[in-house]
Amino acid sequence: ARITLRQLLDHAAENSYGVPAFNINNMEQGLAIMEAAAACDAPVILQASRGARSYAGDIMLSKMMDALAEMYPQIPLCVHQDHGNDEATCLSAIRHGFTSVMMDGSLEADAKTPADYDYNVAITARVAKMAHAVGASVEGELGVLGSLETGQGEAEDGHGAEGTLSHDQLLTDPDQAVDFVAATQVDALAIACGTSHGAYKFTRKPDGDILAMHVIEAIHAKLPGTHLVMHGSSSVPQELQDVINKYGGQMPQTYGVPVEEIERGIRHGVRKVNIDTDCRMAITGQFRKIAAENPTEFDPRKFLKPSMDAMRVLCRDRFERFGTAGNA
Ligand code: G3H
Ligand code: 13P
Ligand code: NA
Ligand code: ZN
């Protein structure tokens, strides 16, 4: 059954677990996630970016969400807009059946310029008021994702923002977070703690200097009742890098967010954990493997079935490790 982000994360907080929010663009990703969830009785957040909506089309995407909900009636399902950048994006998502939206006002509507605080508060509060009026939930974001190693801030399209940002901009300020939540009435708050989108997050296994989990603990101490969201939470597993590179890929060595760090976050108020890159890599690894080992193959299903299987294994692991399993 369809539920809101607020309903799901309230349950997660009461029962001390986190929920992975997987990005989807197509049927195969949707099936992989739902199969994994059904196998371990986990509630699900399916999220679609603006890019996903233009890739699949709003009608295809929303009917696909309907189909997945109908196939798995026992699984609580939240359908969420990832990184909405303005009122139109958020409201049109709700109109297409999404039960939750992210109004990411941490960047200006061009999604490249770090926004000032007053802009972020004003647009997020406006979206929250409208979404709440029709029973949908809202996630806001305070702080700009980016690398503490390089000081490079990140535009939410995954491409580098202009210039170099200070740690003040790259790490969410706990006192400002208190003010932001009160002023906007968001149901969940995305914070910046040194993670970034995509595969290239860290040049080494992260320690506290470059992955600031202590910032999450400080925010949670001041906002114990607020559901926190971690973006850029792919772990970029070595074995997925290895499969891709074994079969013709050329991904430079990189490091993601260790799952044990996410587990630490979940002990300190993190309830929604955004994962896209790991799923993409699971799919691409199998795609490359089949292509390399079976050069005469041309049936897409022969590529996509093993890809789905690999993504399902990845999703199941996250449901288990975040404590989501058993809570459907
Ligand atoms: O926010 C980033 C997510 O990974 C979605 O990526 O905009 O390429 O669909 P996308
Ligand atoms: P990853 O690129 O680490 O998977 O992050 C996804 C995300 O934050 C989507 O909003
Ligand atoms: Na941001
Ligand atoms: Zn994100």
C-alpha cells in the first residue's frame, strides 16, 4: 500500500531502523528493489529524479509505480521526488501519485549555485505548506554536498559547482538546522556531511576528516525528533568496481561511504539513506560481463536478467544491514 515518507520514517524512528531510498528509472530497477523487499519484508522508498522523470516520462513512471504497488500489496511503498528544484517539479510529482517530495533549496533553481539561507527557507516552506495541504510529505536540504578533500561543492546534477566552498557550506550547521526545521516544517532533513553524488566520493577509505559523521551526531542531539537524510550514500563496493573493470570498464579506483558508517548514522537519527550509484554499478557490471563473455548475444533480456539479479542482491543487503528488513 502507498504511504507517505512521514508515516514510514515515523515508524523507522520508533523502531530504530533506516530505510534505503533507491533511485529508479526503469522497470528492471523497480522489480529488483521490490523483489528484494518482498524477500525480507522491508518497506520501500522508490525515488525518481527529474532526470528519471524525463527519461521514462511521467505517465510511464507513475503507472510503473502503480504496477509495482499492485504486484506487492503487502509492501508499504513511498514514492518520492528526488531533488525537486522548484514548486512546479514538486507539485507535478504529487499530481502523478508521488506521496513525498524533496524540495532541494540548497542550490538555486539552476541547480548549480549554492543558495542563500533565506531563499532555501522560503521556497521549502512554501512547498511544505502546499504538499501538506494535500497529504504529501516534504524533505528539505540544508548544506551543499561536496568533497571535504578538495573543497569542491557539487551541483545536484552531479557536475561540479562553480568555485570552491568552505567547510561552513559543505557541512550543515546544527543550530541553523534547528531554525530551518522550525521555519519550514519539513518532515525530513537532508544534511551535508562530506558525501557527494556519484562514484567518486573519496580518494581513500574515509575517516572522520573527510566523512563528518560527527556532524550528524551534533544535529541529532539538537533535533532528536527530526528524521535525517543522507544523500550520496552509495558504498561503491570494491567488488563492483572490480567486475566493471574486469570486463572492459575503466573506472579509476575510488571509495564510497562504508556501510558501517551508515549504520552509525542510523544510530543517530538517519532514517532515509539515498542510494543510486551502487545500483547502477551492479547493473553495469553484469551488463559488461554478459557482453564480454557472450559477444554473439543480442537479446536484451539476457543482459538485463543478471543485471536485475545483481541489483536485487545489493538491495537486499542494504535492507538487512539498515534494519529495514522485517518491518513491512
Ligand atoms: O541526485 C542524484 C541521483 O543519483 C539521480 O541522478 O539525476 O542522473 O537521475 P540523475
Ligand atoms: P549516490 O550517488 O551515492 O548513490 O547518491 C544518490 C543520491 O543521493 C540521490 O539523491
Ligand atoms: Na545540497
Ligand atoms: Zn541526492
